[in-house]
Amino acid sequence: MAEVRYAAASRVYAKDAPPAVDALDLDIADGEFMVLVGPSGSGKTTALRMLAGLEPLDGGRVEIGGRDVTFVPPKDRDIAMVFQNYALYPQKSVAENMGFALKMQGVPRDERLRRVREAARLLDLDENLLDRKPKQLSGGQRQRVAMGRAIVREPKVFLMDEPLSNLDAKLRVQTRSQIAELQRRLGITTVYVTHDQVEAMTMGNRVAVLSSGLLQQVATPRELYDNPVNQFVAGFIGSPAMNLRTVPLADGGVRLAGRVFPLPAAIRAAAKDARLSELVVGIRPEHMHLATGAGDLAEPAGPPADGSVEVTGEVLLVEELGADALLHVRLPEGGDQVVARTEGRKPPAPGRQVTFWVRPDDAFAFNPGTGARLAG
Amino acid sequence: MSAATAVRRGPGRVSGRRRARELSGKVGWGIVAWVVAIAFFLPVLWMVVTAFKPESAAETWPPKFVFSPTLSEFRLVFSGWGPYVTHSVIATVGSTVLVLLLGIPAAYALSVHPVARWRDGLFFFISTKMLPIVAAIGPLYVIALKTHLLDSIWLLIILYTAMNLPLAIWMIRSFMLEVPSELLEAARLDGAGRIREITSVILPIVSPGLVSTALICVIFAWNELFLALNLTVTNAATMPMFLISSVPQEGLYLAHLSAAATVASVPVIIVGWIAQRSLVRGLAMGAIK
């Protein structure tokens, strides 16, 4: 049981290069499932390795359970890590792999075996697999052995470095929920690194978004989706990604697709304060509502009562996902492409003109220079 | 239409021609491989065949292929090889064990946790092989004389260890570099210290590599002649020295020499054959990915 704290923790690989992790401040509560997410090179894995003790700090400190562990060797931090490629000892049996840390701690053989069996049961790992070597296991089984090796130790903190990325898509979804459920049951503080924002959103109690070594935002998945603090978070969270366009300011809003797209007064005021002549507007694909009857597009229905704005364009490409379909639409002026998510049945064919209704409240606005969100 | 057909037939003909060329290439290389293999094997075969001939039949020209085989030369060899083979086994096994004991930590310090200036260290080891051994034999002789190690098996163990260590360090180091860093990190997180890291994690993975390294050391030490010839007389004389002693000042000796050489080659062949499986197995890293 332990909380984890990064305090201005930094890591610089090369003297002239920007820091891999730049003054990271992050508090992780006891028993929390914290996901570090970001594109490759964002510093998320480095941050995890700093917590593990595999990467020295060039500034700041790291605490586990209120104790400063910045200079404590990995084995004395009471943590367990699941590696991306599992890092199972190839010459040891599954049971030996899982019990190795206990053996190093001097736990007697019987006790070791009991705890290995218990972990195997917890993970639905067949008992007769315990004598096998890792290479005799399937990818999913190896993943569970790696999880088991971490669980057996009953550590203060679990560290997981993209543990699902070597599994096939179906198994990944399945294992994703199993890990989240297991973590809730064990109640052990977990730091989980992934580049997959779907994993981040579905698994984490809170999600920390990193980019270029800088922490962008820490929040619950819902908060990240609803209130991204900047353009990076807005573009990273959500699938398909948010449509982001740099557009000139106009009277009462911005000029988008040949007409004025109204923005709330607060955003307009913020843009004025920052002396912007243009700003970045973001609209999520699922907030572009296809006008009803668009399947045959006989007559677009009248505007909904919520002040939605009409956006029209030409369908270039339809990606059918089954339940949904993604429309790649070219807006008339400037030829910009946007993506809209619509109901999967009878999507409009490529080449058709379509009309969307967009609520101005659903639009995000960002400062094109700094990427910061303009509060609405 | 006809143009299209012609175009379509074009690549077909080319691929047919290519297949013929590939086939003839395969056959050609096969013949070359056989010729080379036979060229290498023929002297060995001749040696073995000659070993079974009576001395009088061994020296005839053109060589006789029909003769009544005899084991008399082997009997002669086995009556005199006792001390030589004992010395050879001691020097070979002793030096190989020492090479591994010293080479494993050295390779570890040059690969997994590289010491400062590890490049210089690595170059130093290989640079010791650049000097021709003839240039060092004088000082070696004097040192051996002063330390009372002349004609002693300990001297050969020390020298063979020194002779094989650089190569062994380079080989073991390259195997250790193959060990995935995540495994070593996992071991560190699991609480393994340096010793445990080597014995429990690294050595099991590089063991096929260690076998091949040991094999090379065994072959080099077993076949070494120059140092043994110059620094030993009787108390530490090895198998290669036995071969030389099989050549008398006068009289026929070809069959006897062949028998001795055959006997001397057998241990290396056996060791090589045993180690071959381990070599073929290679580094079993399949479980990582």
C-alpha cells in the first residue's frame, strides 16, 4: 500500500538534447491505477523506469509510500515490473520465473510454491503449465506469467510498460479488462505505460498525458475527453482524432467552410485578449451530426433547436466500422478534410453532398501559437 | 491482343531461363563444394589408411590401396603415449577451465556492465595476439627458467590460458551482448545481485556459447606445439611432441607417424562432435520475443 510521487523529476540523456522527462510533478494515490500515455518519445517509459530505479534522475526526486527512493536501488524499492516483451528467464520454468524474486528474498521453498500457485490461480494459469519453459507457452500465457511474476511479490507498486502490445487485438481487449479488474481487486498502486489512448481511457482511474517529456494534463478519462487543456491532449485523446483547423477570426466567431461559425463570447474575449487574428477550432468526429435523411439526402431537416450550425461538404471516403461509419468529408472553402462519425447503416456514398449540424458548445478553441485551450 | 500475349509470354520465358540458370548454378556450386570437401578430407583419409598399413607398405609409390591391415603400429603407439596424453589432457583441461573462470567475469565487465575505458581493455586483449609468439619465446624461456617452471605442466597451463584468454573474452563478450537488457533489468528488480545475475540469468542463456568457446580453447591447447617444444622436455611433453618423437632418426616411420597422428586427432574430433549439437542449438533466445 503506497502512494507514488514524482517531484520535479527530470532525466536528461544527452547534454544538448532536450530532457527525456522534464520536471515531472505527479502524485499517484494509494491503490490508484495511473496510466501514462503519449506518443513514442514522449518520455512515458523513461518516467516509469525512473520510478523503477532503472534510470537515474538528473533532477528532482521520486517517492514511494512517502519515502524518498531517488537513490535507492531497484530491488529495495519494493516494486514489480511487467515488461513489454515480458523478459521471462528463458531457461527457468514458469514456477521458477514467478518465484525468482521470492527466492532472492530468502522465502522458503514451500511458501514460495504456495504463493506461485495462488498467483497462477488468480490469473487462470493452468497449474500444469508451471513446469513448462516460457518458449513452450503462447503469447497470452507468457503475458500472464509476467503478470504472475509481479503479483507473487505482493509489491507496493506495480509498474507496467506496454504489457499488452505484443498480444493480438482480440486478446489485448480481453486482457485489458482482466488487468484492470485484477488491479481493483488487489488494490495495489499501479503505474501503467501505453501509447494506446483507448487502453489509457478504459483502464486508468486517472490518465497522465505526456508529450516531448512534458506533462500535459492529469485527469480522469472523462475529464480529458471533455476538457482537454491544450491542443495536444485534445488531438491525442479520442478516436478517431479530433478535427483541428486553423481558421481566421470573424465577427461573432470564426470563418469555417465559407461561413461564420459562432463561438461563445468567452472564447471570443479570450482570443481578443491574446490578440489573435486566427485560432484553432476543434470538433470531435462524433459531434458532427449528419442531417437526418442524409442517407438519400432528399431534404435536409431543419436545424435542431439547440442553436446548431450547418456545415456542408462532399463525402470523399467512407470507412465502415460496422456499428459506425467514418465519413471523410471535404469542406467547400479551402478544401479542408474533416472526419465525421455517423451511424453505420446506410452511410452516404462517396461524392455525395452532405450536411452536418454542429453545436457551437461542442467546439473547442485553442491558441495557434501556444496550443493552450481558450476557455469557453 | 497479340501484343498483350507477346508481353505476357516475355516474362515467362525470362523466368524459365532464370530457373535454368539457377539450377545450373546450384549444380555448379555443389560440384565445387564436393571438390573442396574431398580436397580437405583426402589427406586425413590417407593418414587413417596409412595408419593401418605395415611400415613396408606405407612407403611404396604409387600408394597401395590393397593391403592386409594391421594394428601393430597402433599397439606401438599405445605402448608409448601414456605420459604424453596425460600431460596434454591436464594442460588442455586445466587451461580451458582457467580461461572460462577468468574470461566470464572479464567479458561481463566489458559488455553487461562495461567498466570505464572498456574499449581500451578490449583492444589490449586482442593486441596480445598481434605479436608473433616466436618473438616472445626468448624472454618466456628465461622467465620459466628463473621461476623453475621449465618443463613443468603448470607452465603450459599458464601459457595456454594466456594464449586462449583474449579470444575467449571476445567470444563470450559477444554472446553476453545478445542477452536482452530487459532480462537483466528484471533480475535487478527481482533482487538479484551481480553474482546471481551472472549465475542465474546470464550463464544459462550464454551456455551454448560457452561450450563453443571451450571447444575452441580445447582444440588450440591440444594442438599447440611451439611452446611445448621449446619449454618442455619430458615432464610436460604433450601429444604434438609425441608425434615428433615418433619420427626416428633413420628407418621407415610413415605408418607409425600416421597411427600416432590418428590417435592424437581422435579426442579433438570427439569433443567437436559432442559440442556440435550445442553449437547448432545456438543461443536459445526464442523465449524472449
